[in-house]
Amino acid sequence: MTMKENEVRITMVEEDVKLLDERVNKLETEFTEVMTKLDMIIKMGRVVLGVVGASLGIDLGIEGGMI
């Protein structure tokens, strides 16, 4: 291979690495967003579970029933 061919190959590899770096950065950003949304859903689920549990506890307490 000539020096010119090697320079062309090096340039192509550098461009590929740059594209891969951009993709990895995008994936990291999307992963962070998804994890944030998942965390919010889990917290909302806990709140709903607490409200439902409190409602059932109050209803059972008024009726005097047991599960």
C-alpha cells in the first residue's frame, strides 16, 4: 500500500470512530431519559399503592372486617 492509500484509510477510520462516538453519546442520553421516566413511574406506583392501601385500611376499619 502506498502512503496515500493509508492516509485515505486512516481518514475513513477516523470518520467511522466519530460517527460511533456520536451514536454512543445519543444512546447514553436516551438511556438516562428512559431511566428517569422509569424511576418516575415506580414512584407514582408507590404513591397509588399507598393511597389504595390507605383507602382499604380505612374501609376495613370502619366495617370492622379482617382480610
